Amino acid sequence: MVFERPEPELETVILDPSYNLALGFGAIAIPLGLLNLWVGLVVGLFAIFLAVQATLLRIHFTGTALDLYRGEKRLRTFPYADWTHWEIFWKPLPILFYFNEVNNIHFVPMLFNPQQLRDCAESRCPGLSDDSPVQTAEVDEVAESPKPVAVAQVEESAPAKGSATD
């Protein structure tokens, strides 16, 4: 008789908002506004838009999917089983969260706590990030496997061009 151990259920984590990206664009808008009023105004309005989105949107990391909420309404669900890769761009100052599903690519501005986001993504989708130790081990195994064997076998079995059998 075989007993299967149930995997521990992951608790739902709701990410805290981060206004750093909005504040950064707001800080850039001021000197741009001194150089060109319209460009500064556009960047300033974008900063306000980001601040409003950081206030309204919430990401919930559940046991099976990343859920995007606005208030109490769930807007989208992204099951981890469909994820093929994820990454947080620019490690010194995180500005963008990227994740790839089987048929979709998603770019999300960093409107959430970047450390919480990284921790949740690593715990729920291990091995799918560039800096994940699981994935680098897989890449090392592939690099050590002998690739030319299959190519050499194909070349040996194919007749040479211009041979006497033509």
C-alpha cells in the first residue's frame, strides 16, 4: 500500500503596495517640466497614474495562481502551472516584473513590494527565474551532455553529394 504525502498548502499572500516607481517618475517630471513643460506634464501624469494603480490594485499569491484584484473584484488569474519563466528587471532598483505563460507574456510595473514579490514567486515557481539555483543546475546538465553524437550519426548515414550512386 502506497501512501502519498499531501503537499503543504501555501497560504495566500497579499502584496503590499510600493509607491517608489510613482515617486521616481514624479521626481523625473520636475526637471523635465523645467526643460519642456509638455514632456514634464506627461511624465507627471504618468506618475499620478502609477500612484493610483498602486493604491487600487492588489496581487494575491494563492496556492495555485497569482490573482490580480481591484478592490474586492478579481480581474485576472494566472495559474502557476502555465508559467514558463519569471524575472524582476533591474535588481538594484526593481521597476518591472516579467512573467511568461505558455501563450502569453506579461510585464507588470513594480507597484508592489519587490522583496515580497520575489519571495512569493520563488516559493511558488522555483526554477523558473534566471537567478534560480534549480534552473542553473539543469543548464549545467544540458551543457555537459554530448551534443555532437546525434549530428555525427546523421552525417555518416547521409550519402555524399555527387557520389557515384547518383
